[in-house]
Amino acid sequence: MSAYPPGCAFVDGTFCAIADAKISVLDWGFLRSDATYDVVHVWQGRFFRLDAHLDRFLASAEKIHLTVPHARDEIAAILAELVDRAGFDEAYVEMIITRGVSPTFSRDPRDAINRFIAFAIPFGWILRPEERQEGLAVAVSEIARIPPDSVDPTVKNYHWLDLVMGMYDAYGQGARTCVLSDGAGNVTEGPGFNIFVVKDGKVATPERGVLQGITRQAAMLLLGEMDVSVAERAVMLEELHGADEVFATSTAGGVMPVTRISAGTVADGKPGPVTRALIERYWDAHTRGDGWSIAVADIPRVGAALPKPGDA
Amino acid sequence: MSAYPPGCAFVDGTFCAIADAKISVLDWGFLRSDATYDVVHVWQGRFFRLDAHLDRFLASAEKIHLTVPHARDEIAAILAELVDRAGFDEAYVEMIITRGVSPTFSRDPRDAINRFIAFAIPFGWILRPEERQEGLAVAVSEIARIPPDSVDPTVKNYHWLDLVMGMYDAYGQGARTCVLSDGAGNVTEGPGFNIFVVKDGKVATPERGVLQGITRQAAMLLLGEMDVSVAERAVMLEELHGADEVFATSTAGGVMPVTRISAGTVADGKPGPVTRALIERYWDAHTRGDGWSIAVADIPRVGAALPKPGDA
């Protein structure tokens, strides 16, 4: 009925082809979106910021009372094994922990058996190839991002209906994707990306009600190395329109110029110098060591990640 | 790895056992909680308020740009067939439409092939048997329900992390389940149920930021028949504590007395007269015709619901 991208998955303790990677329709991860996840990418055979992604994944799971059935080094080994089996040099590698199913279908989440899933698929871009040069057209939606009083955005989560409806709003405005406000005139984030504004050489990114993105964090570290000042603070929607440059950050594309906001262009409508310099530095960081990147081949293969007899 | 309740499912056009009912881990219904659903129950061999559930399901799907691949009478036939195959006299019957998967794993929801799923499992209760007499202990959580500015609550959705975290709050307070506020001092709803308060013979239920529950609607109709006044309006958290009676409504249990709110009892801590009379009338309505109930056997079996060669 559906076709799937190429790739490899790890579900219920077993490696399988992506087309066979399925979860029960009764899993609370589906029926209540009661799950957390993380996505790390592989570029030229190296994981980027793997430790930061594992830290966030394990912290997210703990915050919502989910128990990952694998130790940290086992998770790393499973992810590496997935990339090897899929045969990708560039990959998008997702790890998920769901509440799972209660054998009695009890409604009490404490009765459920938590489920770990991971998969590797080809590296995915938010940007189309031409947009990597020209920049992305983003529309500001009237929909407010789910607030931190309701769902803790530092727990990476699948509560995306606001973002998906924002995408439909954006399509109606002729844009490719959206940015949501907090309902009080401030910028939050878009579907899978954080937002930065550059004005008079200073950079700012929203502080509250947003995912603490790993690419966001990487961008802040790299801007620091470039001696560019970066502030995490409330960013008003008007600042998007008045900015010298706007860029987005995501594992699915890295640092991405944003050159149109709703009906207007950002400055002259071309990617600016801070964005361009940061993009170059960002991709250069993919071959650095020191916690920035590690070769897939250098991840120790331990425990659960060892191939089992009969594995695909 | 997991055990499943008994039951029967319909996935990708085919009937199967509940243990085999699975969706791709790449389905946006899972990865973005980009889905809507409805749950109708069967009691003594009869669907209750089936038309109202089908109306809401089809309206919800349309609101979030999902296309159900079956006509309304086909959906009814599939649900009836599921109950027959499962052999249940009492059942909890869920229908789901998800965004599905894009064959290219494009991030654009318009590229995805929407997926219809349905399943029948044994009737599930929010209440334990003893709680049907004694009433439910509910804690008010500090977490705010996801607001209607972010996600339209009239589209029945799986955005439940706020409710699940509220349940953990409730367990910490010795309660069985929770009620969330709107962050501004008003009551919203609990995990899968609407809330009503009774004071001086008058009944009120929150108007905004809540699911337009079918059992909530049934309760309002039945209270009208009992000449009891019911208002849909803002209900302050203090009203819960000062109420003569509190009750909850859900497909998973019907009308349910709430006799404890956080540390205190509701009035004398026993189910009150309005609640008790409404419970009786609610269950009596399960044998009424006129849109209230219909025998599973009386649902015409059409189109997709006809058993196919090789079906389980």
C-alpha cells in the first residue's frame, strides 16, 4: 500500500528492513503520543554531536518516566550498527522510546512495557537543493506553538499538530514552511527547526518555549568561536521582518538561510554574511573530533547491538 | 515481548488479530501525532451514539486535511464486522485516520498517503469496579491543558503528554487520575473525560479548551430530559471544591461520580442524587433507538467491510 525509503531499523530487540519496522497500534507512543525521541545525523561516515544527542535523549526519557532498556553505550552501538547495515555514508538516525503497551490494556502508564525503536534512513533535508543557495521562504502562522506550561519542550516530542497546521497555513501563503509564535507576539520555532535573527552583527534566538536543539547549540558554539555575540532571549515577531539576516537550524539540513518571511524579503532577500560564514564553519565541524564528530566505525559494538542469529 | 488484549483490527484494508495490528514507525501519525480518531462503544450488542461518533470523526479528519479512504457507511460496516469477528457483546471500538507515510519520506504532509485503522477490544473502564459505587479520586494538576490556540480540541487528537504528566502528578497525590486547568484558574478536562459540577441543582461543564465529548453531549441531552439546567461556561477550579456533586463523562465508563478532588472530598464524599439519576438514565439509553443505539447486527455490511478471501 505504501512505499518506504531505504534503510534499516531496530524494533523489539531485532534488526529489520525499514519496511518491516512497525509498532502495535495499541502502543501509547501512538495512541497518546507518549514518547520521546532524538535524531542524530551521519555525514561522510561520521556521527555529528552524538554525545549531545544521547545526553538529551536519556534526559528526555527520564523527565517523562520512560525507561530505556539499553545502556548508553548499547544505544550508540545499535545506531552504528544500523548505519552499517543500511550502508549509508549520510544518514538520519532516529532513536525512540515509547510508553509501549500494557498487557491488560490498563490505562495506567506505569503498567506499560516501554519500547525502544531506532532506524537509519537517508539524510533528509528541510531545504530543497536550490533553497540551500537561495534560502527558505517561511510564513508566520497565527497558530501558537504548544506552550511550555502544557508540554515541556526540552523533552523532544511528537506533539506536532500545531506545526503541521502551520505548514498548511504556509502553503496557503505560498511559503515552504512556517514559524509559530507563542501567542504573545514572540517567535518560537518551526517544524523541526530553531530560528535565529541577525541585526547589526548581533545574533539572537528565542529562549523559551522552544526545543533546545543540538544544531541550535552547535550554532551558538560556532558563533562564539567566530566572536559573534549570541543572546538567548525573547525575540519579537517584528524582529524577523526587520532583521539583517534570519537563519534556521536543524539536524535535517544544518544551518539554513531564511530569505523570505511571509510576504516580504529578509533585507535584500539573499543569504547574509553571518549565515554564510556559519554554514561553512558548521559543515567543517563535521570532521572535527573533541565531541564534535566520531567515525561510525569507531563506535564500540557492545551488548544488544551485536548481530543475533537469524537477523536480517 | 508484549502481550495484547483480545480483539480484532482492520489495518491497510485487511482484518487481522489485534496482536498483528501494526503501523510503520515512519507513519506521521506516530512521528508527528498527525492523526485523528474516535471511539464508540458497544453495550449488550448495540453501538451507542454511532452517528454522533461518525459525524465527529469525519469532521475532525476534514479539519486537519486528512482523507478517509472509506465512505461513511463503509466505516460503519467495518466497525460492525470488527465487533462480530471479535465476538464481543461489550466493546471499545476505535477508528483512526493518520497522515501516513510519504513514499519519498518527504516532510510535506500533502505527499503522504493517509491510512485508516480500526480495532475492537474489550470495553475499557476508567473506573475500577469499586469506584463505580464509591466514585473516583481526582487530583488537580498544575500542568495546563494544551490550549485551543495551539491544537483545536474539537479535533479528537492524541496530544496527551500534558494529561499523562498530570496522571503522574495525581499518583503522587494519591489520586487515580487528574484534571488539568487552562493555566488561568479554569477547569478543562482529564485524560479521556469531560468534567461536570453540580451546585444547588444546576449543572455546568467547561465550554472552552475541551473535547466536545459524545458522552458529554449525551449527558447534557439526558439532563435536559430530567429538567435539570446545564450550562456550558467557564468553570473555575474553586467550583470543583465547593460543588455539591462532581462527575466525569467518557466513552470509557459513561457517567462517573467524582467524590474526591485532591486532598478533599466533594460534599460528603458520596455520589450525589443528580449523578446517580443520570447514571441510571445513561445506561437505560443504551437500548433506545432514535439515534441513541443500534444493534451491531443491524448495520448493513457494505464495500470494504465484506470479508476478503484469505482474511483471518
